[in-house]
Amino acid sequence: MAHIGILALQGDYEKHARSLERVGARVSEVRTAAELAAVDGLVIPGGESTTMLKLLDREAMFEPLREFGVSKPIFGTCAGAILMAAKVENPEQASLGLVDIAVRRNGYGRQLDSRVAQIDGEGFGALEAVFIRAPIIYSAGPGVRVLASYDGDPVLVEEGRHLVATFHPELSADDRVHAYFLRKVAG
Ligand code: GLN
């Protein structure tokens, strides 16, 4: 059974664990490099990316996380998507650079402080997308596959082993996005 870690330094990590358990993953919370080394894939949840960066720095987890992503799958949602990006603006900040996307934090402005939208995912069909102060993916490199868009911009993308959502699939009563990530981890 694939063993998936949820980065549990800050933010919305518990609901991810429930979704992943429902689709059959073995799940652990990850706060240290030793815990990270024990898992086959990782979820970086939503929350506040600036706070997460500070905690990653304090716990000396930034570099282990980046190295983990060089060979193992990571699913970044919302703040996690910001951490996965190659480039971040509004304001500029450090990121893991594991997926070739450029993101603007809180990129939809006040209009998307919080919104539930219906999107259409490639290979998924209709999906509910819960946006909370979401980043906007304003550019994506040629290796990035767009699985779903909202309002003309990508909101669910993958590049190689990694998956990124600017919305919160763990807040919908639908575990298909987590099941998709589990399949990526299980290979
Ligand atoms: N706005 C947050 C950030 O910039 C992300 C919001 C979220 O994860 N729901 O980090």
C-alpha cells in the first residue's frame, strides 16, 4: 500500500489525510526529515505560504523537501501550489521550483476570497473546486499538462510525477483528485 505523507507544519492538513485514507492510502503526518524519508509521496496542504516557508526554514525542512521532490511525487494545493512553483509574485518569495509554473498569490483578488465553482477536469469530468484566497497560475512551461481550468486559467496541473491544484479538493465530498494522486504515487 502506498504511504503518503501530509506536510503538517501549518494549514489545512487533516482533511487531506481523511480523503487519502478513503481512497486506500496509508497516511502519516510529516514534520521532520526522518518522517519525510519514510513516505512514498507527499501532500503540501493549503494554508499560508509565507508562514509555511518560515516554518520550513526553522525546521530545516526546505532542502529535504526539495530533494524529496526530485525523485518522489508531491501534490501541492493552494499554498502548497505556491511552494511548488518555479516563480512566485505578489510578493516574490522563495519556492521549491519543482513545477514549471509561475503563480501570483491571491491572484483572483477579492472576487475569489472564497468561492465554490464547477470546473471540468480532463479525465475527471465535472469537479467541484473550492477556492480560498487562491493563487493564479499565470504561466506554465511546455512540460506542464493542464488537467482543469477556471475562468481561462489552469487550476489543476501536473508535470511528471507532481500534481498541483490552486483549489482545495480536500474540502469537497469527492476524492477523485486524491485517488488520482495516489495512482501517481503507486506508479
Ligand atoms: N493566500 C494563501 C497564500 O498566499 C494561500 C491560500 C490557501 O492556501 N487557501 O499563501
